[in-house]
Amino acid sequence: MNAKNTLLEAALSHFAKDGYEGASLQKIAEEVGIKKPSIYAHFKGKDELFLQTLKGALDEEGTRIIRRYISLKDQPLEQRLKGLLEYLQEEYTRSSKTKFVLRMAYFPPSSLHDQVMELVFPFLDSMEKRMIRVMRHHASAGHLPVRDPDGAAVAYMTLIDGVLIEMVCGGLEGSKRRLAASWPVYWAGIHHI
């Protein structure tokens, strides 16, 4: 792994644990075994290091989410969709990348809000477009009796937001409770849209 990638990996763990404000360039440099000024050979400063760390984490998370959904291909659609939500809950508890991405997507540092949203919105738009394609495919194949597959996809993305915001703010148990309560309503409801 080259020095820049090593810095990005170290930065990820610090930003995930301490947030943007709490992460220290000095501690990141120490973890990598360099002096703090050496960071500036690769990044203009903390802002650029943070934004590049977030971009890399978003790219990896998108790939992991898609792979996970594909790995569930032999399950019925309802189980695939709910399984993806459960996967995101599990990943938040064990993956620094997932934790970092979710925290920054919902609560970006105020000084970098616009730059973070420029990275997050395309990620979310991409996930929503993929979900719309999934719902359209299942509706056209007769596996999902809905009149509005696009609405079902957007509602699913909204459900994800609610479950994950609870995860970030309230923890795993609250998030599981929210998913258990809302999933049957969502699944029954999309058959009427």
C-alpha cells in the first residue's frame, strides 16, 4: 500500500471514531509513522484528506451494498429488500467505513457541508436509481404486484433513511425496533400504490 492510501486508511479510522472536528492530523501521522508535515506532501490539509477519505469510503460502500444485494439473489424480493436493511444495520456496528459514511451523510461537518453533500447526493441518487430498476424489473416480471414501482423504490429509500438515522442517533436496538415495526407496513403498503 502506498503512503497516500495508508494515510487514507488511518484517517478513516480517526474520522469514523472522532468525527471531523475531533480527528487530529498529528495522531493520524503518528499512526502511519510519519511527521505531521509529511501529510501535506499528499493532501493540502485536513479538509482535502477528509473529503478524499469520504469519497473512497462512499465508493467502497456502494460496491459492497450492490454485492450484498446480488448475493441474496436466490431469495424472494421481500427477503432481499429486508435483508439489505438488516445488512446495513450489522455493517454499522462492525465497519468503520459504514459508520463513517452514515454519520457523514446525515451529519456532515458544518464547515464542509456543501462539499460533503456534493459527494453524498450522487451516491444516494445512484442507489435510488438502482432500486427503481430493481422494482421495475420485478413489477414487469409479475413478482411485485404494484402499479407504481418507482414509488415503491422511493418509499424503500425513505424507509432506509428512517432505520439508519435511528441507528446513528439511537443505536442498534432502536433501529431494529424501527425496522420490525415499519417493514410489514411498507411491504403491505407498496402493493396498493
